[in-house]
Amino acid sequence: MKGVFVNMKQHGVPLLPAPENYIENSLRMISGAGLNHVRIVFYWEAYERDPVAFMKEIKSIADAGDRYGLKIIYDNHQWHTSSWLEERGTGFPWYLFQDSKYSKGGGGNTQDKAAQHFWKDWWNRSVKDKQGNDGWTLMAEFLKKIVLVVDNHSSTLGYEILSEPHVDDQHQWSKIGKFNGFITSELRNITSKTIVYSMNVPIDLNSEIKISPKNLAKMAPSSHDNIAFKISVYGIPDGDGYQKKRLNMFLKTRDLTGIPLYIGEWNNVVRTKVGSVSKLNPDLSELTKSDAKKILGALKKEKVWGTAFWRWDYQPVVTDNFNLVSDKNGKLVPTKYFNILKDAVKKVYGSSVSKSIELTTSEGKSNFDDDQKTKLINELVRTGKFTEADAKQFVSRLMQEKANDTSISDDIRSSYNQTHPAEYNNLKELVNDIKNNVIDAEEMSLNTFQDSAAYKGADKQTQNCIDLAGKIGNNLADQEIVHCSENSEYFSK
């Protein structure tokens, strides 16, 4: 997820203003979709631009994560090294480059000589600021500031050291391991939470830098305690294709190190050759329901530690499937890919709320404390399947059955396992499932259903009929949706 102040370039034009309550509304929507964690992207140079606003936003993310039951990984990101080397790049702060040997605007991508020069010095630990302080120590001090702000939050899952560092020479693999070991050791002085180190770029199976499980394993810090290895998957890893071979290489790396794989970025893209370089083709890239399920299904089969979809950002993007939301006149609106992700996660992993309820009820207590009750009620409401009143009634029934030392009855289980009408993307499919008793929703919020793809895809006359039905009874029933789909004048007579 992209933020606002944590994603600024050190100098130049600021980002577009974010929708009102962007952080709060984003994490609420993510939690409500049944997702359970967010990888927050931040840049070191953004902190240098406005440290107060940067840390305030980091704290707001941790607070919202606590409220919505999400786990957060804080990712020290870089893309094309720094805006010092390249206008569109973001990452390292400018004070590490203000030396004659790093020419401004020299290019920050992997094939650029200026970037290769910087990264060679970085791995040799010879990058310093004007006061002679070395870059590794300065980065550790920066990351510690974030840890000290968020580490005591229940939402904080861990910290990613540095996303996708550059490797330009096969002799750099072990040096990256020393860097990862140094940062890990420094952070371990103040946190016991998960530390994530990242795969390199470029990833080319036939590259001169000799990418192999053995060399990738050299990147691991010496201590493997509570460590994860972040990789990206930008395609369906099946058959004998490139993405499958690539994933197999990382799985073999996992076998060598014993460190779990974290898919910090996944999506489906098409790359085309531009000269000697393969570049992302926004016009050809796309993600369908089938693609999403295949990718997540393959990752689940390999028992990866976690997955994070790329990405969530209120700013416009060139590649459509690279964004789950958009800013519509100051309002955060999901794109079609949000429902695709939501559907794929549900199909592949099941309901997170169901798991939460099972965990709560498996404790064997005859009484729930107030915190448990409130947490469970809030989680039920966030699914969109329950009004607050319904959630309270559900929890009361749940408590009664536990108090009577009975197992959770089938009707209670079905009430939270059912698909909610608002989760459908197609009104015809929804009506068919209602008629076949696949779902049974006596009452739902009209506002909730109006936000669904099924409602938005209906014609205006049907929408007006549903609106009227919801207003007449203060709530909407599933059979009223059926009536309106068959006769848009049903409630006007």
C-alpha cells in the first residue's frame, strides 16, 4: 500500500492530495474484504523531506491497523535507487549522493552506470554522508526511528530491511548477506518481530550475476530467527514457463536456508523486449479472476509464509491492474481488481472471519470477556454480512451455547459462512443463488448493497426499484432483489 507523506520524493512536486481519511478508510476497506495484512511502502528520502509528517502518517497506519485487526509489514522501499539519480526514482536520501562521483540525473535503474557505481559502493560500505557517517549505520538509525514508534502496536508484524536491492556483480551476494546481517542485528536490539530481507533486481535466470539458489542463500542474515525472504511473483507459476522456473529457484533457496518465503508483491504482467531490456507492457497486462485464483492457488500449494497484492494507491497508475482503488473526486473507490482479489482470497484461503470465530470459540471458556465480545462484533460488522444489531445478537447466541457447554450449532456456523449478496459481481448470479437457497439474507443495509458490483452492474430501472425496496422497509431483503430483477415496477404499484 502506498501512503502519502511516506512516499514523497525529497524534492520536487508533491504528490496529489489524498482522499479524506485515506489511511483510515483504506485499512477499513481492506479488513472488510477479508484480507488480514498490509505491506506499507515507505521511502527514506520521504522522511528527509518532512520527518514530522512522515512519522505522523506511520503512527496513523499503526493505529488504524490496530482498530481493524490487520497486521502491518513496514517496507523500506526503493525504486530506481533515488530521485537524485533519476527524476522518477525514489529511495535513498540525497545527502548520500552529494559527492562529485555520483552525478545527479545519471540514472537509477539496474543497467545505468551511475546506479551501478552507487550500489557497488553501498555493498562495500563506502557510501558516506559529508560528515563521514557510513550509509549502513545511517539506514539502521532511520529504521530504528520507525520501530520505536510502531513496535508496541498489536498490528505490527515486522519490518522489511530494503526492497529489491541491486546486484551487478556475482561477488556482491555475500556482501548483501553482511548488510542484511548488520541491519538485522541492529534492529534486534529493539524488536523481536519479523524481519524481512528482499530478493535482488534484476532477476534474470541467465544473467552474468549468476542467480542461483546457492547465491541467493548468501543474502540471508546470519541469524535466521523470525526472518522471512521477500520475493515477487508477476505471473502464473505453472507448467514449464519462466514464472514457474523462477518460483522453483526461490523454493530451492528456501530449502537451503530454512527461511520462509514472503510474496511481498504479486500480480499478472506482460513484458516485451525494448532493445536488450524487457519492460512491462501496460497495454497487454491484465488480471482476471482465473489468473488470480491460479496464482494464489500455486502459492498456497507451496506453503508460502504470506502474500501481498501489488498494489493499493489512490494515485493514478499506467498499468490498470496495478491498483485496487482510485480517487473519484475525493472519494476512495475500488477498481474491479479489488473484487477480483477479494473473490480469489475467499476461494483459495476461505473466510478469515470464520477462522477468527473458530479461534475465539475454541478457547473453551464459558464466558467471553468484554474485549472478546467487542472484537468479534466488530469483525462481523466489517464483513458486511452483519449489521451491528445482528452481530450483537449472533455473539449473544454464541455465548449462550458456550455457557451451556454445547458445540457450536450448524445454524450459527451457517450464519457467518454464507456468502453475502453484496459480495456478488453479477446480479443474475445473485438472483439465481437466492432462488436456489444458496444464500439467505433476511435483512441487509441498502448502502452496503449499493456499493456492490452486482448493484452497480444493474440497469437504472432495477437500481431504482432496489432503492425503493430498501427505503420502504429501512433494510433490504434478498427476495426484494429477486422481485426487482424480474419486474422493476414491482414496488411502484
